[in-house]
Amino acid sequence: MTAIQDPSRTGAKAQSRSSSAADWTPTSWRGRPAEQMPVYPDAAGLAGAEARLRRYPPLVFAGEARKLKAALAKIANGEAFLLQGGDCAESFVDFTANNIRDMFRVLLQMAVVLTYGAGVPVVKVGRMAGQFAKPRSSNIEKIDGLELPSYRGDNVNGFEFTAEARQPDPERMVQAYNQAAATLNLLRAFAQGGYADLHEVNRWNLDFVRNSPASERYHDLAARLDETLNFMAACGLTSATTPQIAETDFFTSHEALLLPYEEALTRVDSTSGDWYDVSAHLLWVGDRTRQLDGAHVEFLRGVKNPLGMKCGPSLDTADLLRLIDRLNPANEAGRLVLIARMGADKVDTKLAPLIRAVAREGRQVVWCCDPMHGNTVTSSNGYKTRLFDRILAEVKGFFAVHEAEGTYAGGVHFEMTGQDVTECVGGAQAISEAGLADRYHTHCDPRLNASQALELAFLLADALKKKRNALLVAERAHHVSAAE
């Protein structure tokens, strides 16, 4: 565990040697245009909340962030696979130990399924313990003639449509920090305290998933895994002797949208002298805030965490290469994840030129597919939803483009929950538009429920396994030909 120094005590010397560029400081973003930022009416209250956060302990540690970067570097080299998933926007109301546990265990289930299909380690990164702030298409929401500020996430304002709730409140950042700290405490306990032991694989299934087709396939896989574990135990490899069986690495991530919060949690690592944003292991910049000279890119370029960047259909190759150079000037493998969110109808035409340009210029990146944000529609009964078939179509398109370009499709990024919600239409559960009203609980974007997420994992695992087998056949044929 690496110590983090308070930036107010490190002085100019530490700032100079630790910044990624001579002109960067944790506050240099404040001189840049900042999109999607709330306007706080209480400037003194904001300053007070920031001051308290600067004194609080780190939520994550520099050594953990470096460990994630090393794991992502393996993905960049085609030796691992990224599973990133979690809530669209965490809330204060739904904060319970059971909800955290259920999200964690469906991610574990998906990881086991994907490991079996891909035949490589799966790096698990949750949209958890910090994914509170959300970008919005409009600053104003209007209902029945009343106009109020848009809801921007629980660390900014309240979901209730009242003037009091919608006023940005800096104290919410402090509450978000406390919730993130408690969430991370529980996640670490689950990951390292025995719950993630592969012998527990049959206990990870959620009650409402048990009657789904995905559950039947999962139990078959769990039975094969049990056989493997029994064989390994006979060879002397058990949970007691092999930590990889009993524990797992689990990392956190969120969009670095609310910059006062991120700045307040940016500290100097005492062992390296580098700046880290200790609010999460990985931070990403969104499709709406990736302006080259904007505040969000300016802030993220100076921290040493692994970074992500959402890549939507409006991104052209020239801007992409400039952004890669700004965020990863050393071209370091594992530093940057490009999260493509094109939409099922655009992935074929929009993604290929970006992949081609990155490969041509020799940039070291991880390519990840977010099939959620480009496939949001409004149902006939007025619900914001996503169609399971379109989500699957974008995932398939993402992998097809990479196969055609000879590049590595490194991961997936889902908005999902461990709860029995009805927010996305379709899947083996056959959730209909009429059924959306049954359990539509999201505060922002529609999420896959655990059954739909597990179903997607199996479909993806089948594709990965098919590709892996094809590569093995081709490799054997090559060896036979060489031998002859």
C-alpha cells in the first residue's frame, strides 16, 4: 500500500518533478473551458467542501492504480480481456450492502464465463464507488411548464423535481466520498476475504436469475469448474496454497466529470513523486467533455492513473490522435483505454477508420466496446430504454471490425445492475415495452439486469471461444505445413 502525501504539504519541488508536463498542476484545469459543470450558488460552501475533501484519506492507492495499468498493458498486447461494468449513476437512496454484493457477484459470474470463453485472464473494473455525476444533453428540464436545472447525479443535486432538490449542493460531494469509502471497504472484503473464491461459484447466482436460460448454462459451467478445482486440489493446488483461487483483483472507475471533487482527491505519491487521482483506479473522459483544450482533458493528462476516453461517432481520426498524444504522450501500454460507443447502426462505418489510424501510428491503447450509450431510444409508452438486440449487434460489430482490421478487441463496458429491474427491452427474459413499467428504477440511463448481463456474457464467450479455436486450428496447420 503506497502512501499519498497531502498536496498542500509537498511544495513546488514535488509539483515540478511529479507533473506529467512542466505547466500542469491539479488546478490548471480551472483556466480552461469546462463543459457539463454545475454552477454552485454558494461559493463559500463549495470552497469549504473542497477543503475538507483535500484532508480526507485516499480512496485508492497509487500502487493499486499501477497494478491496474500493468493488467491493462497485457490487454493492449492481446493477453487479457477487460470487463468494465456497473451502475449508470450510483445513488444515495439505493446504497445498501446487498446492492453492492449483488453487483459484485454478477460481475464475478460474467468474468468466469468470459475467462472460459476467451481463455485469457479477465480484468474486472467496476463502475462503482464514485460513478455519481452524469453529463446531460440539456442544462434545463421542463415538466408541465416548470423549468428546473437538470439532475446531474447525486453528488451534484437531487433527483426529485423540486427547486430545492435541483439546486447544486457542494455537501453532496462529501456524502459521495463517504459512500465511496464504504463501498470500497466492502468490495475489498469481498475480493480478498473469501467471497470471490472460485469454490463459491455456485453461490454467486442471484435468486431471480435462477429460472433464466443463462442460469442453466451457468450451472453447467460451474459444474465443469468444480471438476477442474477437484483435480487441482488432488495435485496440491487449493485455496490455501494458491491465492488466485481464493482472491481476485477488483478495480474501480468512474467518469471524471465533477472536477472540484477530482482535484480535491488528487495527491502526490510519496514513492514516485507522481500525481494520482485517488478517487478511483481508472478515470475516463466522456464523449461530451473530450475537447482537446478543455478542462477535463487538461486535468486528466497530469494524473498517472490509467485513463479511459469515450469515442462516439462524431470523433474523427485527427482529433483522436491528438487526444491520444495529449493523454498518453509517452505511448505507454496500459495508460489509455478507448471506449467506443458508436451505436449499432454506426459501428461498422465509424469505428474502422479510428482503429486503422491508431494502428497505423503505432499508438498503444486498449480498445473496449460500450454498446449502451449509442443505443438509447424512447419506447412507445415514454420510457427511455435500450434494446437488447441492438446492444448485442454493436458488440458483434465491434468484434467484426477488429477482426477485419487485424487488431485486438480488448473488452466490453456495460451499464448494468445486480437487481431485478426492467429497463432494457428483450433478452431471454423477453422484457417488453409494456413490461418496462414493472421495475423501472434507474435515476438516469436504462441498465441491463443481472440475467441480461449474464446472457450477454455467454453470447460473447461463445464468440471468443470460436475465435480462439479458429486461431488454434490455424496455428496447428501452420506447424504441420512448416514440418512438411
